[in-house]
Amino acid sequence: MLTRGTTTARITVLAVCVLATTLVLAVIPGHRGWFDAGVYYGAVHHWADTGQLYDYVRPGTGYGFTYPPFAAVCMLPMRLLGWHPAIAVGVALSAAATALLLHWTVDPIARRRGWCRWYAFGLAACLCGLTNPVRDTFSFGQVNLLLVALVFADRQLADRLPASSRRRWLAGVGTGLAAAIKLTPALFVVHLLLTRRWRAAATAVATALGATGAGFLIAPEVSRQFWTATLWDTDRVGGFANMSNQSLQGLIARLGPQLPGRALWVAAALAVLALWAHRLRRAAAARDSLAAYSLTGLACCLVSPITWVHHLVWMLPALVVLADAALSRPRHRRGWLTLCWVLQLVVSSGMVWLWHPDGRDPGTLLGGSAYALLTLGLLIAVPIRPHPDGPEQPGPPVESTVTTRPPQPLDRHPAPVG
């Protein structure tokens, strides 16, 4: 039972952490002025006024709308709002998505370990807010955290609801919507197939196709333009070698223009996907769904041709898995926790912009691609934690003719997952 002194101390510590986080966010360089939100805002107004979407370019820049038409349909309510109210709504939605994601990933660990849950949530929120991907998502006015929340909502439905629940049919809807808004999360549909969650995979595919079809019904010419031309025009999003591009393609582009970039990227992407499929199957067998979803998020970032730093919010669940595994290691715990703090510092540092894409020295190749290398390292080494009830069973136990004692509660076989 908590004493009044303990509660007061926690409130004081958390208040200091919130104040320090707020001050850091206020003075740290790299405020983006809601640039991407400005692209969305201008694009939907231009679409409504002219019937054209992908010929819009934000004044004074070379950037336009790059998402599928269904994403623009979802953003149409911005036309009803002024600029500052639209920013406020976007920030509120991203904050709610972040809170949900922290609740789904951190709260189960706090309950299992007997921690004060609101205190753990508050500290985790401060660490999350300091990370470069989260800062950029809010500062650009991006939609990344909303997409992560949609996909992880499916995980909650699949893992928390009993098989008999009527709401289980909703599992897959969030993944399908995320894939229809932005193509990168489509890898989570393959995730559902590899983990044999057939119904959720079918729901995700049907949802994605239905949302895309809605885009065609609402804007057939714009949809045709996107799927036949705009999607394949990589020049619209900037150069691959840009330091903000922390994908495999970005890393390869920074290695040197003389390399066979496309062929090398295809080979590297296939190797990463093979590694991801192997580790995903291991996580599914161990019934560690958080590790499984974390691995897929990491793979999404690596194989996408363009992975801006703000896309790396998909990395955050993997950092939670790593921290939980570090706390579970009685041996070398201090070393593992030190590693977690070092990774937190790297992800919060913004170090990739200390170099220029035309440099070829080791510092540029390593430091300038630090986030991509960290993502790859996590895909290789993120721990897969054994489920408390043991691994997933392949089927019902075979009856034995040998007389044994009656099974005790700890001897029960867990039900297969999904």
C-alpha cells in the first residue's frame, strides 16, 4: 500500500520530468512548423476547388500530396476548419494515439511487475516525447502515430478478446485502414498471414480494398492518376540520399552513386524480409505478440524506399520490448539497462543531421545512417520473451495409456493463439 509520502514523491518526480521534457522540446532545434500538415491542408482545399489533387505543390517548396486518394478523403474535414484549429485537432489526435500506444505497451509491463501504473505511464510518456521520431511527427503535423495506433488496436482486439467475442471480427480493420491511408503498413497484412490469423488477414484485405474502392468512387480520375503515375514518381518525395531517409535505400544511396542502387536495395530488402519472417515465426511460437508486431514495424521502416525520421515511430514498441527484457535478466542487468539508455539517447539525439549526404567518410556512413543501422540491429536482436504459460501448442495433446496423476493448474496446455 502506498504511503502519502511515496505518492507525493512520485508526483514531484513526475512533475519535474514533465517540466524538463517541456523545456527541452521548447528549445531544441528542429521545429518543423507543421510543414506536412500544411501540405495536407493546402492539398484538400486545392482538390475541392479544382478537382485536382496531385498537381498541388505547397507554395515556395517542391512538395505535394503523396498519399493514396483515400487518405485525402479522410483529411477532407480539414476544409471545415481554419489553419490553427486544424493544427490543434491534429495534435490532439496524435496525442491520443500516443497515449493509447503507451497504455497498450507499457501498462501490461507495469501491472506484471507491480509498478505504480500512472507513474510508469508518465515517465514513459516523457521518454517517448523526447524521441526524434515522435518530436518530428508532432512538429511536421504527420499521421504516423495514428497509423501505429490503428495497427496496434488490431493487436489488442486479437490478444485481449476471447475467441467467442462478437468484437473479434473487427481485428484487421485497423490494419486495413492504415494500409489504405499509407502503403507501408501493408506489411502487417503479411504479418497476419504468416502468424496464421486468417480471419484478421481477410478482414484487413477486405477493409483495404473497400477503402481504396471508396477512393475510386469518390475521385475516379484522381485515383487513376495516383495508381498509374504518381505512386511510381519517386522524385516527388525527395532524393534517396537525404539524411532524413533512414531506410535501406537511403543507406545504400549514401554509400555511393557508383553502386547499383536499385539491385542492391532489392537484394538487401529480400534479405531483411527473410530475416523478419524467421524472427516473426519465432515470436509467434513464443506467443510474444508485442515482439512480433515490433519486428514487423522495424521491417516496414527498413524495406520502404523512403523512411523519413518521423516514420520511425514504428521503432518505439521494439524499445519497450528491449527494456522489458533487460529488466528480466538477473545477470548483466546493469549492462542491458545501460544499452537501453544509450539507444534512448541516440534515438532522441537527431544525430543524423550532423553529416551531409555527399560525404564518404566513416562518420558520415555510420552516424548519418545511425537510425537505419539501429533499426536493423533491433530487427536482428530484439528479444523474444517466452509467454508465462509456455509456447504455443501445435495441437491437442495426444492421449496416453500411462496412468498419471490428475493435471494441476500449471500443467494445463494453453489454447492456440489466433
